[in-house]
Amino acid sequence: MKNTSYQTHDQFHIRNWAEEDRPREKLLNKGKSTLTDAELLGIIIRTGTKSLNAVDLAKRVLKEFNQDLNVLATLDAKELERIRGIGKAKAIAIVTAFELGRRRNEIVPDRKFKITSSSDVYKLMRPVLLDQPTEYFWVILLNRANKVIKKLPVSMGGVSGTIADPKVIFKYALDNLASGIILVHNHPSGTLKPSEADIRLTRQLKSSGKMLEIPVLDHLIFTDESYFSFTDEGIL
């Protein structure tokens, strides 16, 4: 009778790897930059399945999205749970890690940030609006030196639109003694072209700002890849 040997789950386990190849030890001994995306993700999800260790499971997850971390960062826990081997706890851990990464730049005090161009606005808002699946409208309040007083959310909409109330925007500006404001909203669809509603709202806010002597300096349409500036395009 022919004997067939089977690999046990223990043989797949990371603890049986050479110490220098284990992701956690590799991070401690060689530094975080030496780890692959799969190894970093493997540390986050901690455990694998009966047939895959944590790193191999991470490779499966990355393969689902063509190794694109930007796509992975946009998923919620429910979407991640659809991947074979990813349960609720692993999905929550992945979402949490990406959310922390997205927030890290927000700890820089806004008051230290001076706006000199539309690219500065994009840089300021990128940590807030990157990967957002719905549309948000924000206002940036500036002092006379074009330094940021603060940035504030005005409204949240759906996938295709949001409504910004001029009264709310200029109340923020007046309450904080702003000398100028910049408007920013994102297009989750990725399109940079302003809608007719975007243009009408911008003109309305520009007119209101002129009356209150709080000029609207720009309006940016934000996407994950680029932006559209009403000022740069000469239509503000």
C-alpha cells in the first residue's frame, strides 16, 4: 500500500521560517523599508488560514487588486470580508491601518501652512479627501498673509454631489476673522470638469464674498490623481 504524506498546517506557519525571513523579525532587525507590501500586510492581518500563512494570504489579497495599494485603501470592511480567508477581524485591521496612514499628515498644525498656489491647497487637502467614496465640501480660512487659520467641513453629499450653504461658509469665515477663503470639494468619480452647479455656486459665493470683503481666492475640484483650479483656469 502506497503511503501518501500530507503537509500539516504547522509546516506553513511563519514561525517555522528562518528568523531573518520572518516579517516581524525582519522589520526589527533590518528596518521597515526592507519589507515587501505582502510582508507588511501579513503583519497587520497576523494569522493565515489552514492552507496559507499570513504573508501568503496577504499576497492573495494584493493579487485581488493587481497589487494596487491605492485601490485597497478605498475598501471598507464589508468589501474586504468578501475575500476568501479575510474575516471581520482581519478586515477591520486592514481598514484601520490605511485610515491611520491617511490621517498622519493631519497632525501638522494648519497655522504653519501658507497657501501660495493651487498645488499648496491640493497638498493641504490630500490627507483629508484622498480615497473618499462620497463627495465632501470644505472651506479653508486664511489670514492676511495667506496662512491657514483652519480648514472646516461644510457638507457631505452622495457619490455624485453635495450642497454647500453660503450662510454656513461665511459664518465660519466671520467667526474666525478670515481675510479670504478657498473652497474645495472632491469628485469621487475622478472627473476634473466642473459641473454647471459647481460654476453657479462658485459665482454665488464669489459675489457674497465681495460684499462681505472676504474674497473667494480659489475653488478646487479634488480627485485622487489631480485637481482643477477655478483660478488657474481663469473662470473665478
